[in-house]
Amino acid sequence: MRYTKAALLTFGAGLVLALVVVATEVPGLERVASAAMALGIAAIPIGMAVDWRRATRGARPSRHRGKPRTRRTIPAARRRARSRNPAGRGRR
């Protein structure tokens, strides 16, 4: 929600600036406040679309290859005994 939040903050800043302009009757900042509010309102749907796109995009695997994993050997006391039969079946 990064971009939607930025758009809403832009609109809110324009709204606060407009309140200040009306309360203090500063004629030079009227257009700036209006432009900030218009920019914020226009950016809300764009921000929502970008945020949706970022949220629905799957996690891509890293192209960076790290160190190859080293195989750890299990101590002899914890090793399971392998059967001598290559098929893995017991005697019949």
C-alpha cells in the first residue's frame, strides 16, 4: 500500500493547505492547494493498481547462486545400517 498511501497523503496535504489558504486568505497559494488535491485524487487509482500488481506478483527466485551446499556426514553412531540386498528387500 506504499503508492496508495503516498497518493492519499498528497491529497491530504493539499486539503490542509487549502484550509490554511482559506483561513488566512492568502491569494497566491490557492492554485497550489488545488493542484495538490487534484494530483492526489488522480494518483489514488494509479497507486492502487501499482500496489495490487506488486502484491499479486509471485516471489521470483533469485538468479544469484550462492555457495553450493556441503553435505554433512552423519556420525557413525547415528547412521542406519544399510541392507546388503540392493533391491532393498529382506530374505524370504
